[in-house]
Amino acid sequence: MSSTNRTVVVTGIGATTPLGGDSASTWEGLLAGRSGVRPLEGERFAELPVQIAATAAVDPGDVLPRPLARKLDRSAQFALIAAREAWADAGYTAPAGEDASIAPERLGSVIASGIGGVTTLLDQYDVLKEKGVRRVSPHTVPMLMPNSPSANVGLEVNARAGVHTPVSACASGAEAIGYAVEMIRTGRADVVVAGGTEAAIHPLPIAAFANMMAMSKNNDEPTKASRPYDTGRDGFVLGEGAGVVILESEEHAKARGARVYCEVLGQGLSADSHHIAQPEPTGRGIAAAMQNLLDATDLKPSEVVHLNAHATSTPQGDVAEIKALRKVLGDDLDHVAISATKSMTGHLLGGAGGIETVATVLALHHRLAPPTINIDELDPAVDADIVRDEPRELPQGTIAAINNSFGFGGHNVVLAFRTV
């Protein structure tokens, strides 16, 4: 099909996170201001400088049948659970083709992961060293592939329009959703299952992040460790889980009578070209992505009333994002209610853009901005309206919201949504 620039809408959501095993319990946890950060148990974590993480509230092994789970890396397990919820939430009752409302050739899957099957890789290497070659699982390669979550979701729903896996560190999940939007807008697909997943709570990634001085070492108070915008913030807390949305062309959704959460206006992209791991301190690249979004869509700064910030709880990154927002939105930033949901979920790396898109969609749908917790003393450099401790009602009428995701390597992705 030729380019059609079709309107894209969200018709389904799914999640499994440190706050709950589905989108409803996750949303409830966000509104309640509940932290999903917990102490890490077990000998393998005992010697680490960081002994806390935002582990999944519901273990995927308790949800998926054992024969299936043993063939999937934990990241793919999370993705499949979230995708199944989103698929059903969108009103689909079977894989494409069996459900006559969508043809396999018109369905895509774009599920991202920043790190992929790292736990499979590391655990199977331990098996190789300790038990020998013959004990290495024959499923290892399909499990550790970064595209495994997207491929398995594609197999689940019978997607044939394309199965893709953008990898851009902590911006991966958001980039996946942006890619899915373009698949629909250009006419390559009518429906795309899109989002992000991550499962990297393992001693090696934790030790590596800790040695970079990127993670909070507040082991004594896990629930208070992730504290975006607070003067005492000292790094992010690693989380795990997945967030998935069903994106659909407006005409396809209308034709089958689907419930619509909101419209996806589009994405803004840029690269910092500054440092492989450090944020550009002035927010130059972030501002460029936001301006790219405004230039590519009909979104006006005056429409934006809510923003789910990247805000990982690092000293430099949190402030750089606010500087960028002020540069692009100007005085309009004053009426934007900003939520930093990583204060509760921790940082899901490549999965962050997925679950934070789910949170942004639900914020518009329910007209409620989730709170940011653990701000005892707001950093004076944070020149913006941060929603603190309690949810905040959003205005009536047509409103828009933004979800920011940034990643190591200088990747910047900004997604925008609007009520319908």
C-alpha cells in the first residue's frame, strides 16, 4: 500500500510490573504511590554494593505454563504476558486469521528490549562451566536473542506484516511504539502489538551499573531509594517487567467497533552526540526531540497538560530533562503536570517506554496524573510543576500528554498522545 498518513489510536493495554501483574493493578499501585522496590534475596546478591531492585510483583513462572516458560527468557515471558492482556483488552479473541477482524498480513509486532536475554546468556554460561557442554540448553540461542520477545509475541498473535526489535538502551520501548506508529501510518499494517520489556536483575548487570555510579545504594530504605527530583537522589533502581499497547488505524478500530483509549499523535527523535553514557547537561538533544515532535505533528504546547518524565533519579539527567522542557515549551510548561513514575516502578531500561506509555494512556483515559513519591526536598533547579504524593485531576476537554524516554548512547524519543 502507498503512504496514507493514517490516524493511529490505542485500543488495548497490558502490563506486568513491580507494582502488579497486570495493567489494572499497576495503575492502582501508581495512584496509591506505592513503591515496588524490594531487597534482593539470595547468596548471589549478598556481596553486591546494590542489594535492592524493583522485582516483578508477579513472577512470570506463576502465570505461564512450565513447558512454555522454560523455552523463554524472562524478558520474553514478561512481554508475552503483557501482550496477551493487551490483545484481549483490545477485544481480540484469537490470533489474527482465527479472529476474522484482523488478517495476519495486516498485523505487526514491535517489542523492544535494551539488553535482551542477558540472564539466559549468563546462566547458561554458568551451566557450561559447571556442568559441561552437553547440559547447555538447546533453547539458549532463541532465548537470548534480543528479538526473542517480539518474535514470540508475533508467533502468539500470528503477525506477518513485520516483527521488529529496535534497540536504543533505555529508549527502546518508546522507539518500538514510534516504529509501530509508522508501520500503520505508511499502510504496512492495520494493527501492531508494541511495547518494551526487560529482565536484567542479575548480579553482573547490577555490579556493572553500580561501578558506573549510576545506581542508588540506599539498601537500608528500598522504598525510598528511587527519588527523582529530590536533592538527595543518588541514582536509579533497576526494575523488570513489560508494558504493551495495541496500536490500530482509526478506520480499522471504527470498523470493528473497538473501544479507543486515545490517539497517538506521533514521535520526536534525536541523538545527543555527547557521551556514551552521560546525559548532555543542557538538555540540547532532548529539546531537539521535543521540537521534532511539535514540527511533525499538529500538537500545540498549550494542549499539553501532562508529562510522564524519563526522570530516572540521577543527579544530572533529571535536571537536563527539565531544562529541555522549559526551552521548548516555555511558559506553557507551567500548566503541565509532571509525573515521574520510576519513583515507584524503578527503571525498567528497555521496558520503561512500554510501561510508561501504558501509564500515560491511562492518565489521559482517567484524567488523573499519578504522583511522584520520595521527594522530601525538591531540587531548586527543577523549574516545573511536579505532581507529588497524591494523584492530580487533569482538565476536561481535549487534552494531550507526552511520554519521554532517553537512553545510553544519547537516544532521545518523545511520544505524544491526545484524548479523542
